Amino acid sequence: MSGVIKKSAEPVPIACDSASSAVSRQKSKEAVLKFPPPKKLVIASRESRLAMWQAEHVREKLALLYPQCSIEILGMTTRGDQILDRTLSKVGGKGLFVKELEVAIAERRADFAVHSLKDVPMTLPEGFQLAAVLEREDPRDAFVSNDYASLDALPAGAVVGTSSLRRQALIAARHPQLVIRPLRGNLDTRLGKLDKGEYAAIILAAAGLKRLGLPQRIRAFLEPEQSLPAPGQGAMAIEIHAERDDLQQWLAPLNHVATAQAVTAERTVSRNFGGSCQIPLAAFATVDGGTMRLRAMIATPDGARVASADLTGPADAAEALGSQIAAVLHQQEATDILASCHTDAAGDA
């Protein structure tokens, strides 16, 4: 059983929303001696091979920080793992991959959960928060095929598989001659469908392939100019109960400030548009010193209508920049595009 939850009248700010602020750094320093090192920690994780790799990665990092701590992984199957015959946009969205893990935290069967950040809802349930965002892996999309070298090399009518409306819209806009079909399942399942000949090519996150030691499956990387990544793509996050001050202290060394700033801006864009899987939306930020560049896009699923923007601003004002670029998108066609997406989703229900 995990340790008893301790209440705090003044919780430490969420790492991914204020990781770079002077106040957060000061509070983190003051908290160093507040709790002794942990004796036991339990990590909640989905049971897919990629999810377990991520949990093991966090366990290894924590073992270096706290060598006397016993760290276990509680593998779980989520509703998102069970529903494979429909796209996420039609069955409930991103929350399907995290709900069971949050229940384990609330019931104290686990201390925290490790997630692919792009699978985490833009607004967390009351009582939960992100304690750390780890350094980002490759954020790009990857073109995977056994027979073709790139999207440009695919013949007209070739079937491309993707689980994402964002990827669907971007491919449709540039390659209207291709046939795009849904692709569900974990990474190994998706690769298996490709190898069985169900698709001429599939589009996956490069980060997952690299983490599982499968970079050789990547035939081409889709650069952000060609396929702007999803908010949080390539980043891992740790979710805790908001009252666990002890975990906030113990996990703080894992937080990567530049990544936390970038994904805060990206997730702010998505939150401004409802944070739904029913909307083809991309947002990608990079940090260079104290400056952040944020690019964002919203489109109809067929790629016929696209609104995009590219802004720079202070890296320590990530939420403000995210809201600013959302406003720029609204000044274009974003509002009409959003309404069209909701109408299409209602028609498919």
C-alpha cells in the first residue's frame, strides 16, 4: 500500500504549467528537506509494451535518485486499450487511456501514473495534476512502409493508416489521391496490420518507435513543416494526486523545464479549442534560450480548410503565448472549422 496522502493548504504549482517560474523554483528549494527519501513507490501504467517501457524508464531514473526505495509497476488495461474497432474521436477521446490509472491513484493502489502526454486530457479531473514532464523525445511523425520510401512515393489509391484526425487532415490536404483509413491498437498491433498488407503505409509517432528500439522501421520522418505534431507529442508526464506534496518533491528532479514550457503552450492551444479528439489540431513549440516559437494548426478532417499561425514569445509565458496563438487562429477560419468538426462528429454519433 502506498503512503498516506498528506493534505496541504498551499499545494506546489503544477510543474507543466509553471515549471520555469522563480516562485516554483524557490518553493522547490524550500521543499528539499521537507520529506525524507521515499521507501516505496508504486507506478501505475498501461500494459502495452511502449507504456511499460515508459514506466520502466521512470523507475530507472528514480532508482538512481533514491537507491534505497522499492519501486513497483502496477500494469493495467484501460478502456482505450479494449476498444479497437472505433476511432478515439467516436468513443470518448483521450481520457479512455488514463481513467483506470487515476482510479488506482485515488484508491492508493498506486502513487502516480506515467503517461504519453499526448494521451492526457487537456483538463485533468479535480484533485489530479502533473508533477513532472520529462525531456522530450523526437516529436515528429514517422512514415512507416515495407514497400514505399515516402508519402510522395505512394501511388494513387494507396491505403494509409492513422489513428489521428490531425494526421488524416494533413495527409489529405497534401495528398488527396491517397485513401486514409483508421488504425487502432498499440504500436505492435499497428505494425502487425501493416506487415499483413492491410495498409500500404502507416503514420506513427517517431518517439514510440525509437523508445522500443525500432528506428529501422521508419522509412522517412515527417518534418513539422509537413506534419505539425500533436500537443505533447514525444513527451512523457507523471500524474499524481494534487495533495501529495511528498511526491511533488520526490519527482521534481525529473521535470525538464524547456519541455514543460513547450507542452504548456501546446496544451493551452488545445484547451482553447475544447481539447477534443474530434478536432484535427496541431500545436508544436520549441524553446531556444528564453524564447519560444509556437506553431499551431486547426483543420477540417478532409484537409480542405486549414487555419495556421506561427508566433514567438517569452518561454516563461507559455500559457499566454498559447492563448495568443489560439486568438490568431480564431481570427482566421478556426471558429467555422471548429463548428464544422462538431457537426461532422454529431453526424457520426
